[in-house]
Amino acid sequence: MEKENQVVPRQQTSPPTGIGEDLKNSINGLFGTIKIAYPNFMKDQDVSLAKRMWALHLEGTPISQIESATVVMIDRHPTFPPTLGEFKAIIKELNVARPEHEEVGPLRLKYDGNDKIAYRALDQLRKLTGAKKLSRKP
């Protein structure tokens, strides 16, 4: 009767991995894409160790970057899946800052009280941006 009242600690069914759910789902999606795109990749083999290694090396990488690289990898590696190093290179390449992404400071123009110069500069900016002209008030 004493055994019925004893608390038995719950045993874990699998060891904790320390990997977040989002990363785990992303890695599963990545390997699902690899399995479909490259049907002979790790055929009849357990991929759980490979998934853990990829998760370890991609930990800290934004999920959006992993997903973007997953889409691009098939075009870059049409015959064989990329190695982990090649996949990380795709991520790095996709996230290189390009000039059009650089923040630009405000345009500094001298204003001497002449509205014609200001309107001319405004017209030039509109031409550059494709904005429609506004009617000028006298």
C-alpha cells in the first residue's frame, strides 16, 4: 500500500536538445525540402544526427534567413544538396548589405529664402522618386 502513495519521477522520452521549437520546425522543413528535391539524399538512413548538427550550427540564425536559403539552395545546387558549410555560405551571401539597403541621411540644401530654388529641388526629387506633382500655391 505504501507504493501507491509514492511519487515516481516522470522519465523523459528523449533527451532535451536545447533547440527552440521555431528552429526545430525550420530544420525539419529544410530536411523535408532536401528529401523531396534530392530523393537519393540519405536514403534509408536516420537523419536525426544530421538535423541536430545543422540545428547546432544554425542556432542564432534568424528563421527567415534559413527559409530564404532553403528556397535558393535548389537553384544553386540542382544535382546534390549543399553541405552545411555551403548552406551557411548561401545564408551569408543572401544577407550581404547592398547599397540600396544602406541608410541615407537627410539631403542638406542651402535655403536662401528663394522659393524657386526650393521648388526646383522638390521637382528634381519628384522626378527621381516618380512622385506626382502637387499644385503650387502662389
